[in-house]
Amino acid sequence: MKIEIISRFTSNGREFFEWDLFDGPADYSDHAHGYASDLITAFSKIMEWHERIGADYAQEVLKDLDTLKTYLENTDETLT
């Protein structure tokens, strides 16, 4: 996981934060980007996205395991 947070200012001088999350199982294959009015909100959004990305990958692995289980149950091959 790689996080970037940049302090920015509106045209009237109000501070806000631009954030990027690079995450995923390899080579930061997932990217989330957003804006926040304060650092607490920025980190909260980053953690939400980190958890969402992890849950998506976990769900994908479970689907793959179910597919494998179905295949093995329906395969009538014996080792000789």
C-alpha cells in the first residue's frame, strides 16, 4: 500500500487535502483518489478504500475456491 496526501488551497485560501491510495496484491494494481476537508477525513476515506479493495479480493478468492470445489466434485478421474 502506498499513500499520498497533498495539502491544497481553494481560490479563497481555504485548505483541503487531495489523497491517493495505491493498493492491491501486487504492483499497486488498484488506485483510489479523493478530496477531504481535513486529515482525519482523508485517512478515514483511505482506510475505507483499503478495506473495500481487500474485501473485493477476498470475495474473488472465495469464488475461485467454490469453482475449484465444484470442478473437483464433478470430475470422475481416478489416479492410477
